[in-house]
Amino acid sequence: MSHEGNEWVTIYRSGREDDCRDRALVLQAMGTPYQVRWEANEFIIAVAATNVASSRAELEAYTTENRDGRSDLHGTRPRADGWNGVLGFIAVLAVMAVFQRHDAFGVDWFAHGKTHAGLIRQGEWWRVVTALTLHTDLLHILSNLVIGGLVGLFAGRSFGSGFAWLCILVGGGFGNLLNAWLRPAEHTSVGASTAVFAALGLLSGHAWRQRRRFHASGMERWAPLVGGLLLLGYLGAGGGRTDVPAHVFGFLSGTVLGTVFGKTGAAWQQRSIQILAGSAAMIMVVLAWAVALTPG
């Protein structure tokens, strides 16, 4: 909002976007012109000098009323801590590791679930999902559990666990799909790392969108994406067995999702949406494996 011909005075500042957003809604309800900006690594709210006293009084009243931890002005629940999604991620990979190691139910899980560029291009779409749950050895799975759990935790705190992990799964699957279409027909791979880098891209795209939304400077706005790319180069390009293009495609897919959903506010924080999104992610994994194991 704008208010010309008057000096803008900062009346509130915080490192948390949510705090400023909620207080901006208070000012909006009052009909008070305001600005929300990203400045000196903080979100700030500024109002015209003539409105400083009344605006501060309203914000103080809002703070007092909400000290008991009640929900914000949207009526949504507090932002998730992200652990539910991480625990689900660990559980899925652990179960699949046991199945794979012992050929559970007489199934060669590796053969049925790995990505195979030629077969994916022929229509075996499920492999872009099932491959995310398989690993070659203990070090492979442990590295993805540690890095994926950490990045997924932050993603869950930003988007809510259910919605975050649905985006991570979709980003990882789409990364595998792009990789299959651009690699030789005989190319194969497994591992959750494509989804892990989709999670990193999700966070980078979301952070970029938030800084753009709050009119950050060019350097501040691009810092999240640059940081994400640096991490991609550091974590995703090592070792002769590393499928670097898959990591890149996963990161790009996640970045697109983070950018798109980074401007939707807290809509996806509603409990019902989180449950639906988390259920959809689990159904995608189960359905992909069900199709992979169906004879003929």
C-alpha cells in the first residue's frame, strides 16, 4: 500500500515473515496505509508519521490478546514443526531397505523399481517414484537420510509436513522423468537424492519468492537461489556413481514448485490440506509400487 506526501516511520520489525504479515492484517482491518519491506535482514512494517501512535496502540493490543498462543488472524493452526514428514521419510526408506536387502516376498525390488530410461520412455512411469525409495548400499541410504531429513525438516516448517513432502515427491519424480528422457536408453539409477535436491530447490524457490514479495534488493532476492545452487554443486556433484543430471533436474523441479507455492501465503498450513497432501504422497508411493509389482 502507499501513502504519498508523508514520512514513513517503522513501527515494527521482525526476522519472521509471519509476525509482520499478521500485524499488517491488523493495520489493513483498521484501514491504515502501511508498507511491509525486507530491510537489513529483517521484515519491517512502516506507516505514515500521522498514524504512528494509533498503529502502535493497535499492534500492542493485538500482541496482548494473542499472548495465550491462540491462532493467527487467518484462523489456521500454528506452523508445523516438520518432524512428522521427516519421520515418515525415514520409515519409508527403512522399510524399503529391509525389503530390498532380504528380497521380501520373493521380489527383486531393485529390478522392479530402479529407473531405466528406455523403459520409462516406453511408459513405465512408476519407476520415477519407486526408484526414490531404493538404495545401493548402507552409506547411500544413510547419506540421504541425514541430508534429506535435515532439508525436509526445514521444508516442513515452511510448508507444513504433508504439503512439503508431496512437493518433494513430485519434484523428485519429475526430476527422474526429465533425466530419463535426456539420458541414453540403458541408463539406470536409484536413490532418494533426486527428491532430496528437489527439497533443496523447494526451499530456495520459496525463499526467493518471499524476498521478491517483500521488495528485497536484487542481491538479497537472489541469495537463496545462489545458495541453493552452491549447495547443489557441493553436495550433488561428487563421486563417479553420482547421477548429477538427476540432482540438477530434481533441484530445478523443486525450485519451480517453491516459487509457485511461495506466494500462496499460509493457505496450505490448514490441517485438512496437510492431511490430504501427506496422504496423497503416501498413496503415490504405494500406487507406484503396486503397479510395478503387478504381473504382465
